[in-house]
Amino acid sequence: MAFAPNLDKPIGDLSPADLIWPKPFDINCTKPTNGKFDRNEMLSGGWGKIAIISPKQLHLNFGIPVKNVKVSNVINEAFDRLQSHLSVYDVNDVPYTRMHFIPLRKNVKDTWSKQLKNLPIQYTLVVVNLLEIGDNMDKTCFVTDNHVDESYNMVIDRKDMDVVVEINASSCVGVLRALSSLQYSVEYIDTGKFIFGGLPIYIHDKPRFKWRGLMVDTSRHFIPLSRLKKVVDGMERLKLNVFHWHIVDSQSFPFESKIYPNLAAKGAYDDKNAVYRRDEIKDFIEYAGKRGVRIVPEFDLPAHTGSWGGLSIDAADTGLLVRCPNIVKADERLMEHGVDKVALNPLHPKILKLLTPLLNEIFDLFPDNYIHFGGDEVNADCWETNEQIKKWKANYEKVGNSVPWHSKLQGIFTKKIFKLAKTKNKRPIVWDDTLSITDLTEDHVVQWWRGWLPSQINIAHQRNLQTTSSVGYYLDDLSQSWQKMYQQTIDDSSSTLSLGGEAACWDEHADDDNLDHRIFSRLPAVGK
């Protein structure tokens, strides 16, 4: 959430504050009497005032009573997760969520002294003071917008033979963020034993950005929800708050629609075993919400729709999709990217009539105030293979318009989609390709991904549009090391327009087997 330790800092020079990743906005540990931390001299004051704790001796108490059962349950469940996570050998652990975890498991002498291991365990009381106690308290747990206060204050100290952790937060999510930091404030020394150093520790934490996201693509490969839940577990630990779900694309349509069941029946890889059912999606949204993570779906329009054949409910409704087979075949990557050129025909007389009930179904299923409509990589050559579109282009260009015909046509279609979203109080997000639509002035968010166009953020801000950035955070780009991602910056000089950033995990070459490594080998650097 703020700036992390120097990447070149020797392990022996680390302080207790360096254990927490992402490092809080402001953290102060009480230094040893000689002014310098020394992990090799923990028993002789080198780690400052210490305490030994065990997950079995952690106890939760609400300093201010919480009468909202839903809120107290969310916090109690988060506390239970904290206790279960406090073991480096937990078989259900999410890997890589602490980038420097392995070297910190042991001290520089590669062994803990028997004396340190034999120190008695202290009773540990975690006191939570939730300062927001109004009728809308549960909205601070299950967040659907960017307005929740995620900040918290935490003090960790040993008093006599007990350890007291006091957390003050204005929101339920703020408490979750504090518990994530608490998990990383300790260091493993032996089975069931962990050590605090530098007590008392004072933490004031708040996010630099309101939007700290991860996009996962489940169209190129179907990813079971059990695996996606594991990803959300890791996001909670890294204090990330938006799961951007690129749920469908040209390759497959694994979303179950009650309005158009043929979309999944025709578009999924396997309509029995590779479809996200509505009840499962609701459960996933609740699961993520309990971890302070919002689910923002993406249904890319008008391109990337090669799997949308099931939208046609009448055999006579031909021409809904512009398939341009020769152009698709000319792309040597075919299914990987060539088929992405297939697009909806925005001039089809029934297109909005067919799309409206589907989008309304999506709006109602996903409670978040934001929805992603893609809008990227519309291929003009593909569109022009359709006779209806070709005639529209000819008429448009007769009057000498300066805006390219395909941008104008996409703009007309996109505005209609935005208008539908507004009727359900949804705020659209689109990729930065849509900045070519110069008259798209309706309120929306632009996600910058094309790093070779460095002025895109400035163009969006000049139009008073908010932005998120994914440049430098593509997890499918294996040439991008975690060090490079760590050093990638997001301009926050325009605090009201720069919402934050988002890592992107496109899954042409990732599935259930390698997704964890693909994401968590570098996501901690992005989270930082």
C-alpha cells in the first residue's frame, strides 16, 4: 500500500517492519536500545522487544459491540482464516503471496536457537473496534463501488505476559486489511510458534489507489471456480480489491444465461462441465465479498464475440455475427487470436432487442456498480466483409467525415450499450482502444493496456475520464519479471481521475494446472 523496502537490502538488515507485504502506508517499530535490528541477536535485544505467539492462543474480541450479525460473521471468519494461515506448511496455503517468505523463514544462520524455540507462548488478544456502527454497516463488508474507507490503525504490543493487538477501522473491509497485515507481522520460528519483534508496533494504513485489481481470463481455458476462489484468497492477503472477470470471449462462452441457454450450450467447451452456473456465480460473489474483493465482469462488445452464436433464437436471424472466415484464417494464430476478430453486427435490426435481455440479466446477477464492456480490437477489415456494413461505410464516407468509419460505427453501438447500463445504474469500463471514438463523452472508465501509446492516459484525463492502468502488469508476458513489475509506476498526480491499476492474466497458455504460479509469482509486486 506504500513503498516497500529496498530490493537490494540484505536479509540480515531487515527489520520487523520489512516482514509485512505489501508494506503499510506508515509503520513504526520500536528499535533496539543500540538503534539497529539484528536478527542474529534476538535473545539479546537485537530484535527489540519480542513476543512469542501461537495461532491456538489467538483470541478475538469486539471492543465496540457489533450487533450486525452479517458483519460480525465476516470478521469472525476472517479471524479464523488468520489462525489457519499462520503455518508455512499449511497444505491449503496460497503460494507466493509473500515474495520474500522463503528467505525469512530462517535467520541468517539458517537455524533458530533452542532457547528461542523454548520461549513460552503468550496469550494474544486481538481487539477490533469497528467505528462505523450505522444501519449500513454491512455495506462496508460487501462493497460494490470505490467509496468504502479501507484504512485502519493497528497497535501491537506485549503487556506483561500477554500480547494485545488493537485494530481501529471505519469499515468491515478495513478490519480485513488489518488482519492481512497482522498475518505478516510475525515470523515463523517453530511448529506452532511465531515471533513478533520491534514491539510496540504502530501501523496506520490506507490504500494509495481505490482500484487494485487482477483480471483473469476464463474463456481461453475454463478455470474451475474452486481455483478462482484460491486466487481470491491470495488477493485478500495482498489487499487487492477488484477481481475483473473476463468471463467470455471468442474462444468460449462459459456463462449460463437463463434468457439464452444456447449461448453456453453452443459456446462453452463443454456445456455440462465447463459452464459457470448462476447459483455458483452468486456463491463466488459472496465468497469474494467476504474477503474484501469485488467481482467486476467483462462481456466484450462488439468484437471478441465469436462464441456468441447462441444469441440467435431464430434460424432466420442471420448476420448477427460478422465471422469473416478468410480474415480469421489469415491470422497464423487462428483460435488463439484470429477468431477474436469475429464481431457483432451493430447494424442488424434485432441486435439491441436481443442484447437487452441478456445484459439486463448480467446487470441483475452481478451487484457491483461497474461492468466492463471491452471495446478493444474491433477489426475494420472483418466488419467490411458484411454487405450491410459495407453500404453504411460508403454512405458515411460520401460526406467526407474526418472520423474513421469503423470508429464512428463502434461509437454509435457503444453509446447504446452505455445507455442500457445507465438504466441499471451501472458504470461502464472499456479498454483504451475506445479513445478513438472522439465523441464518446458519456461517463465511463478507460483501462489502459496499449503501452506503445503512452499518451492514452493523458487523452482520457483531458476528457475528464477516470482510468486504470495495466501497462507493465501483463502476467502472460513472461519477459516481465517481478522486479520489472515492481518498478512499473502509475501516475497518481490526478488523484480523482487515476483510480489505480490492474494486473492482467490472459490464459491462452494457462489453465488450472499452472494458474497459481502464473499469477502469484509476480502479483505481489503489482500489489505493492
